[in-house]
Amino acid sequence: MQDRRWPTYSPRNIVLDSAVPPDDGGEGSIYVKDAEGNVFLDAMCGIGCLPLGHGHPGLANAVRDQMLRLTAAAGTLWTKPQVELVTELVERTTIADGRVFLGNTGTEVNEAAIKLALRATGRDVIIGFHRAFHGRTLGSISLTANPKYREPYVSCLGEPEGRFARLNVARATFGDLDSVEALLNEYEGRVAAVFLEPIQGEAGIFPASAEFLNGLRELCTRHGALLGADEIQCGSGRTGTFTAWERIVGSDPALAPDILWYAKALGGGFPIGACVARKDLADHMVKGSHGSTFGGNPVACAAGLATIRIMDEQGLIESAGKQLETLQGIAAEKPHARVKEVRGLGSMIGIEIDGPSDTPAAALGPLLQQERLLSTVCSGTTVRWLLPYRSGDAVLRDAWGRLGRALDRLE
Ligand code: PLP
């Protein structure tokens, strides 16, 4: 088959066709079939956007019902699903009296957070972190650390000029409060915000400690900078609480970030993003300062609402919160010499692979595919699983077995 898409992804030569109906009594498929009928365990899940698995009937019905009732509405108009989703998000995010911007993708709500931080503070520098990933539009890639994503478009503070755009992003070390404080001092009075992923995802699944997040809160308050949490990958229930912030820090609004944004799992597989900010900050986003044709689309909002309702009804957030410990138990029972560490939080799981090359996980990709395990690989050394939240012992054992067989053949 000729691939007529832009060559922006390394092709896997799989044409996915359909979900395999679950045979374990649960709803939402964890296994999928390709066009040739081969069955795969899907630990990739559209890169973390299927908390309910594929084809959950409750979600499908909600989307269908809303599609038939009302399909789209301009941002100047309210719709019932929009009102309800905004209310849910404000109630579930520890930011007191939050206000919400609705978008369609992660990078879009990250851009909204950047605009809000610059506008609300009148300052011009944002501190991001080494290894961070925040998306691929021009504002977001300025915060994304890997130069491979930023070249040839954006340069940041301290980097050679001459790119298409120069954005005032300074980079600190994740987990190192001194490195943040040094930048706050260097750019005193100019730092609008410190933005971070409470669990770095693309970097290879590195959770922040409570000490680090509390320390950032204190530093930001002291220097008049805002604190922003990108929960696109780690939020929406993935870690056992609605936000990863809450799982790590707790639910005290005094310790919450000022801005927190969601996408990926929020829509159960349907495109949606949402940025929640303190009301006094959101008030700076005056008429015309931001917008999106599809942002807050009633069908997407209905998908988000149904996803949250189903997660509540089926105890899925609680079950997501247990995945890492279950897998660590399996790994302890059946260790593999090439697995250095199984880390993460809840159902955000990174498996660190040891040798034989510098990028062993990258070489694993095709072997995992041969074992019929769909899985992403981060940073060359980490296998990342972002499974549906209901995945329990049986699925994790199956995935571990497939990984082990692929690792046995790693040369
Ligand atoms: N931020 C984080 C933490 C992400 O993991 C991602 C995507 O992987 C993004 C932002 C970008 O989201 P999207 O691909 O929906 O634009």
C-alpha cells in the first residue's frame, strides 16, 4: 500500500481495523485487530487517549445521541454538554474557583496556558524543563525540550539565534529546585510562569516528587510567577486521582498550581482539550484574545462527560491507580534480566530497558510488534504503556509475557 501521508511518523506498516470485543465480562476493548486479522494487545491506546479502551458502548451511545441532538455550535453560544463539562472540570481540579478554556488537542490548550500566563503577568519569560514535552505548535515546541522538535523553527534563551521564532523559554532541571531558583533570580521580574509535566511522559515516565512540586509552588509565589501543570498525559484519572497533582501533592487548593490543562484521555478517544485557570487570571483573556472553531464542540463535550461518568460508575480511576503496583508484582515474580526498572504512577508506566545498545528500547520496537504488542518507546531506553484504566492482572501478565519474549530476542 502506498503511504500518501506526510512522512512525519516512522511507519509501522500496520493498518488497524477494529477492536476485538472483550471476552472478560468488561466493557471497552484492550485488544485490536489489523486489516489482516492479526490481534494485538494495545498498550499504546492512541498514545494515552483511551481510558475506557476501544469501542466502549456507553461512550459510543453518548456520542451518537449528541450527534443526533446537536452537532456543532459557535463559541459564542452555550450548549448543555459544554456547561456540564466545564462544571465537572472546575469541581475536579483543585484550583479554587477555576475557569475553563475548551480546545481540541493538547498542544492547543498548552498554547492557551502560555498566552494566559504572558497576558496575566505582563512578563515575558517562561521556565520549562529539560526533557519536557508540551506539544508541537510553535509556542508549545518552545517549551518542548528536545531540539529535534524545535529545529529549524524556534530558539530559546541561551541558544543560537537565526531561527524562525525566538521565544523566551529558559530551561531548568526536573526535580532540581535550585536550578529553578537560579533562573528565577537571573530573570527576576520577568518570569511569567514555570510550566511542567507533573509526570514527564515523552521523556520516559518520570514522576515529580511532592517535595519538588511543593517547592515550585513556594518559589513561584515568592517570585510572583504562575505555576502551570501540563496534565495532558498524566491527568484525567490516569494515576488514581483525577489529576496527577492531587495524587502527588494532595487536594489542598493552597498547594495547587494556578493553571492546569488536560487533553488525551479526557475525551475517551474523542479530540478535546481543556485548560483550567484561576478566575482572576482567566479574566485577563478578554474578548478576542483566544478562540477555536471546534473548541467546546458539543459532541466532544458529550464524549468528555460520558468518559468521566463511566470512569466514576465503573471505578476506573481507582483501578488505574493500581496498575503500576500490579505490574511491579508481576515483574518481581517473573523478572527479566534486561528490565532495569518498572516505574511511573498508576497506569502511566515506563519500563527501563538495559543494553545491549545505547538505545535498546528503540531496537525493541519491531520485536514488540512481532509479539503483537502495540507499545511506544521513549528516549531510546524506555518502553511506555498507557493502557485502558480497567486493565488488571490478566492483561498486565499478557503484556509482560509479550515484552519478555521480545526482550529474549533483543540483540
Ligand atoms: N503535553 C504532553 C505532556 C503530552 O504528552 C502531549 C502529547 O503527547 C502534548 C502536550 C501534546 O498533545 P497533542 O498531541 O494532543 O497536541
